[in-house]
Amino acid sequence: MFGRFVKEKRLALNLGLREFCKQVREDPSSWSKIERGLIAPPQSIEKLNLIAKVLRLKKNQEDYVALLDKAAVGAGKIPRDLLKDREVLDILPAFLRTVGSIKPSEQELRSLIETLRKEA
């Protein structure tokens, strides 16, 4: 999820793995494992901000928020901004269990997200 997202953004900029790793100060071999989802993404906000900068993602843009969210989820964590909302935290476990047992398709989830965004 995180690795695929970063790889897509990196390739869209025609940025090779070694050059990207040089700019974000990461070992290419280790970073390749992150891109393939074999190891967890970095969690340091400083490192994530550096990655965002190299990928030309601006703070508070959808792709920047997605980068942070995917890093959290990739490490098995709830995204930081959701942790601040008590109402969301109260209903999130039930929502995730419900979605998990129903197994909606990716398209159905995207449709639900779009509907919720329009309602907000």
C-alpha cells in the first residue's frame, strides 16, 4: 500500500530508485523491500516529510495526507488525525469489523468514501 503509492509517485517523476534513495537518505536495498511491502514503512514525521518533499507532495494536499495514512496503516497503526477525533475512535472498531466481515470490493469502498466526502 505505502510502498506501491511511493513507487507510483516516484516513477511518475521519472525518479529512479537509487536517486530517490539518495535524496531521502535510505539504502536502496531496504527501500526496495518497503516498496514491495516486505517491511514496514518509516514512521518518523521528519522522514515522511522528506519523502513528501522529494515526491513534490504539498502539505494538506490529498496525496500528502494519503502518504501519512498509508505509512501508519502499513505499520498497523491508526492514522494520527483519526486518533484526535473521539467520535471516530468510538465507532471505528465496529465499522472495521463490519466492513471486514462483509468484504466489500475496492470499488464499493471508494464509492462509500466519495459518498461520505460529499456528505461532509
